[in-house]
Amino acid sequence: MKNNKVELFLDSGAFSAFTQKVTIDIQEYIAFIKEHEDIIDVYANLDVIGSAKGTWKNQVKMEKAGLSPLPTFHYGEDIKWLLQYLDRGHDYIALGGMVPISTKDLRSWLDSLFSKYLTDDSGMPVCKVHGFGLTSLPLLFRYPWYSVDSTSWVMTSRLGAIQVPRWKGNKWIFDEMTWKISVSNKSPSQKEAGKHFTTLTIKEKELVLRYIEEKGYEMGKSSFRTEKEGYELQENERWAEKQTKGPREVEKIEERGLCNDYKLRDEISVLYYLDLEKSIQSWPWPFLIQPSGFGL
């Protein structure tokens, strides 16, 4: 049964499939949606990377199958395709193809789309807009997105880091570039000044710890030692390096925390984005072209 506290947005996976040279069968995609339609709130069209016409055809196929997929317009495509979706009365449209594009070029493209087609004369949105692969703070705060998504939140934690908002005016603020601080005790950045928690200044460490503790987490603690080949791991131990012949380093988790548990880093990352969401104006709000911040 659907959990009313969670809204599910289904991405077709077209971009990942394209990068991995895998083909997604649209009939299988349609069948999957129909099988799980009772728990999915929004599902995207199966877009064809590099072919606006192919994406349009898939949109039509899915609609003829009785579905209402979210149409997607990609960076670099002819504006006629966006206008075609708008003319058909779609009130929720996704923008894609933005991941490899520079923030400067995206800002120019998005300024044009939002000012000419996606808002009215007063700057108010004419439809809901979703941004695929978008977590750039300058772009998040500049446009009246209804929703966005990205895998950067989980990639940050899996690479051993957390995001910490800026502290200003005696409060945490989210409309300025965040700190991305490595905290994993296995991170190579421990040797780079200002890149890892252990290489921060005393005041910077105090601020990071303040944020972590306010969110209910701890840094954690591990110890390392080398054991001979054939050693059997004990409770709270794990290998600190990949399988090798001969002696091997063992990590003993003395205190579970952000430095030694990626799941906890995932959690605090989610909390960061939930707070970020609260700091953005409630949709809808007017877009008016203005000088950009964040040094752009």
C-alpha cells in the first residue's frame, strides 16, 4: 500500500542507459509503470538522447497506452518541441540534457526559456518545471522550479564527504555556496589542506562539528592495524583495503559515525537538502531576469 508521506517520481533511466550503451524497451517501461501505477506519483517519458523527434514519438506511444508521462525538452533542441508540449496543454514539463553543460551556458539557456516561454508577462510560471540532474545552487535559486533531481547527494556521501551550509548572521544559510568536506577516514584528501576535516583550522572544525551535532550525528572513530594473510575479521572490524596477498590493513570501528559509515553520510546529506528546500521560495514565484549571484 502506498505510503502517503512519500511521493515517488520515476525517472526512465534514459540518460544512464545512453551513457552505458544500454537500450530500454519502451513496452517494458510502459508495462512496469502500469504494474506499479498505484504507488508512482510522477513518471517521466522515455526520452531519446540526441533525438527530440524520437522523444516526441515515445511521448505519443505512452499516451496512446493510456499513460500521462512527464514530457522532456533537452538542452540544444529546437524550441518548437517545447512549444509543441505547451500547446498541447502539458502543465508539468521537464528540462533535461543539462548535466554536461557549464553553469554559464545553462544560465543563458534557462534565462531565455523562463523569460520567453515558461512564464507569463508578470514572470509567473505557466506550468510546473522539473530540472533533471540539477543541484547547482545558483540555478536552483534563480528559477521557479517546481522540482529537481540529481544523484550528487549520494555521490558526495559515497565519496566520503558531507555538505555543510554556511554560517552567517548567527544561522545556517543555504543560498551561498556550501562547504563540501571530506570526513571519511579512508579519504586521500586527508593530505590536502582545507579539503578534509582533519586538515581544517580549529575554528572551521568547530563549525563543522556544530552542524553535525545539531543534526544528531557524530564524527565517529576508527583505528587501523595490519594483520597477516589469513586473518579472520572480528566484531566491528572490516578490511580497509581491497583483497591482496600478504599482510592487509584492518579497520576497527570503535565509534560508529560519519567517518566510517556511508549510510550515516547519506542521511545527513538528505537532511541538508531538506533544509535547502525549505530555504527556497514556495512555488510559484515570479522569475524576473536580474544580475546573477554566486560569482557568475
